[in-house]
Amino acid sequence: MKKLLTLTILLVLSNPLVAQDKKSSKATGKQKVIYKYRKYEKFDLGNLEIKGSIVAPGDLSVKERSRRTFSRDLYDRDNFNKEVIEDIRNLR
Amino acid sequence: MKKLVLILTFTLGFNAFASIDKASEIYKKPQSLKRDRELSIELFKSKYFFSALAFAKNYIAGVKELDPEFEAVIAKLMIKTGTMSFSYMDRKILKRHLKSPTLALAYGIRMSQLKKWNESNKALSNVPADHRFGPEARMLQGAALNMLMKDNEAVEMYKQCIKVSKKIEDDAAKEKLGRYYAIIKESCFIHLGRIEYRNGNYEEAKLLYRSIPKTSYRFPYILMEKAWNAYQREDYNRSLGVLVTYKNPLMSSYFFPESEVLRALSYFKLCLWEDSMVTIENYYKRYKTKSDALKSILMKHKRSHTYFLKLIFAPIEETEKLHPYVRNMMTQIRKKIKFSIDLVSYKKAQNELKFIKKLPTSKLKYLMEGELKETLKWRTTHLNHYIKKQMFDFVNQIHRFSYEMFNIKLEILARKRDLVWENKQLISSRSRGSHENLKRESDEHFYDFRGEFWADELGDYSFGLKSNCEKVRVGVAK
């Protein structure tokens, strides 16, 4: 119980202290942070090493695959509805 | 002998149109529905059918229900003057008289022209099967149900149509009447075949098409459907054989651009690409001139209300001068049943006007003359429009099928390119015929084609070409 009480008091006291610290840094003025980047970076690819095992065949090869062919929708007759209508228009 | 002929002509002419004295007497009565009814019946009896129409329509518009005597009169008036006399009446009036089989037929025809299939079917069910308009009504109903995809009901209607039209055909005293009902019967057979075709029952369709005799008016028109049917059965040789029938001299006036497309397609399916290409090239050569000839006439006279009708009446030499194809087109249009019936009515109306002009002066005479002149004017425009439309439809067909031909050509070129990519070629550069490649059933005829057409062989030809679709490595081909 004593320990809990002590911890609570400590926590309550610590908050104003932090706020006071922020205020004090504002009062002293802003510090300018300058970030610097490298203008260019050089990679020596020849020097790079890749770890792992080679699975591709050593010589140049092309895998044969069939060409995809597209066929057009050629004319087809599903029904003779047009002729049925023509017939009844020419009936009498 | 000459005198006898003159007397006969005079007597027949005199009998053709009786006097209108009695009608004139009735006309003097005050205007009423009863007077219109009496006038139409009296003019009908005197054989002034077109003049009777005007009063009959007045009566129909005013009365609630038609009596059997008047019903019989309007049925005969419809036969004498054509269906258009009633089918173009105010729809509301027609709808009110659906109990009358004649007006139900007129309304059914109008509705089917407007593609209101349900309404057409409903109206036509008022025409009893044993009525003189029964066959037409059943055929129209079959077509309406066909369009509504109610196949079972449509089949039933067509079967009834075949049954009743056959009966009238057998009993007909006049040859022309018998022939008319034979055409209706055959049309119903064809429509049944079309239902089977649409449902993919090509064998059944084949049997139905085969029931149309070669002497029938419908025969040239169904060859195309027979060829399509063979094509769907993958019997491309039969399809090509049926189409070759169009090249016989008896059918020189028939033009079916679609038949050329089907020919090209059939060759294409047999992988006879060169034959396909030749068909396509020929199509462009053959139909371009026809299309140009028609277009020049159409463009010049498209606004005329009389030019095309005059063309139909013009002597053959005159239409031949315009283009042989125009003459053939006129022959084709004259063969259309509807057109020939309407044309006969038109001539009858002209004849009636001549007789009216000879009548003694009276108020009724002037009224009849004025009415008939209006009717003739309207019918002239109507017939002229019919011919013009047939011509326009044909030009449009040529253009439409040109596009389809171009598509086939492109596909052939693409297939050829694919062969090059595959380093292959077709087994033979040009495969030719053999009896081994024929598909024939026991009841199908077979004739060798030796450059001659025989009437009994028409439509039974088949090619014997071997399919060339096998691919081989370049250099292996025969």
C-alpha cells in the first residue's frame, strides 16, 4: 500500500516537470536541424555478391509455347425469325 | 364471230357493275347508321366493292356489335378489296369488334405488323378454325407464339393451320384458290421447320423442309434454309450442293446475297480457302453492279410516290433498259403474294372508278367518285412504298453481307499467317471431289452434276469435296 502511494505521488510530481522542460527549450530559441543527403551514390555492381544457388540453365534458351490465335465471329444463322415476320407481312 | 365476242364483252361488262338506282334511293334518306348499313350492302350487291367500303366503315365505327348478315358482307369485302381496307382502320374501333372474325383478323394483322405479338395472338383466337380466314389466323397465331418463344403452343397452331388449309385446298373449286391455301399450308410446314432449326433439331427440320414440293412457289426461298440446315449438320458438301441450285436458269431472277456468304463459309469450313476467296471476289464483282444500278434509281426517285409503281407496270423492255437486274427485281416483287393480291385490288379499284364516272349524275355518284379517288391515291402511295422498300432492303442486304464476306476474308488471311508461323501447310493445295465424301441417307437422291440442271434434280445436289483441314509440315503436302 505504501509502495503504491509513493508511486502515485511520484507520477503526479513528474508531469509539471516535463511541461516546464518543454517551455524552457522554447524560451531558449529554435534549434535548426539540417539534413544532408548524398548528391549521388555509386554502386559497383561487379563487386556485389548475391547469395544463393543458380537454377537457370547456363546457356541462352527460349521455351517453346503455342501462339494464341484469335478467331473472328463469322456469320451464323441462329434462327429464321426475320423470314417468319416477312412471311406474315406478305400473307394477304 | 367478232360480233359474238363484242356482245359477250358488252354483256359481261354490263353485269360486272349493276345500276346504283336503289342505292341512290337509300342515300336520299336522312343520314343514320342504318342507312350506312343498307347502302354498303346495296353497293356490295351491285359490285361496287370499294364504294361499299366507305359506308361499311362508317357503320362499323358507330355500331356496338355486328350482325351475321353484315359480317358476311365485310368478309367478302375483305376478300375483294384486300386486308388493308380494314387493317388500317382506327385501332380502337377494331378492338371493339373482336367478336367479328373478319375484324379480328384485320386487327391481328395490324398488331403483328407492329410486333405486338401478345395482342395479335389474343385477337386472332376469335377467328374459328373452320372460318374461311381460319388458316391465315392460325398461321399468324403460330408466328406470334413463335416470336414469344412459346414453341409448344406455336407448333399446335401451325398443325391446325396445315389441317384446315389442306381441307380448303382439297375442296376448292377454283385452282387459284386451291393454290393460295396450298401456299399457306406449305408456309406452316416451313415455320415448323424453322422452330426445329432454332432449337437445334436439324434432322427434324430437314424432314419438314423436305415436305415442300419442288413445284411450290416457296421452293426457291427455302433452299437457303435447307442449305443452312445442312451447314449446321456439318454437311458442307450438301450445303454447297443445295446452293448451286440457285445457278440454274429457272431461278435467274432470284437473288440471295446471303447464299454467297454461306457458300464462302462452307468452303471455309472444308478449309478450301482458295475457293472461299474466289466466292468472295465474285460476290463483290457480281453485286456491286447490282447495288449501283439500284442505288442510282433509288436516289433519283426516292421522294416520288408513283415512280416505282409505274416501273412495275412498265413493259419488260423498259425495265431491261434501266438494268437487267432491275427487270428481275420487278419480276420478284410481282411474285410476292401480298403484292399481287394488293395489285389485283388496285386494278379493281381503278376499274370501279371508270364505271362510276359513266354513271348518271347524282349526289351519290360524286361522293363515290371522291371516296374512290382518295382510296386510289392512298393505295398508289402504299404500293409504291412497298416496291421502294423491297429495293432499299436489297441494297442494305448487299452492304451487310459485304461486311460478312470481308470478315471471312480476314479470317482466312489470319489462318494462313498462323500456318506460316507454325511452319506448316494444309495437306493439299486444292482438294477435289469424290463420291466417298458424300453424306447421303437412303431416301435422299443423288445425281452427278454435269453442267446441266434438270428440274427434278433441283435442290438435291451435293458436292463431294474432301476436307482439307489436315495440317502437315511444309514440304510434306501432296
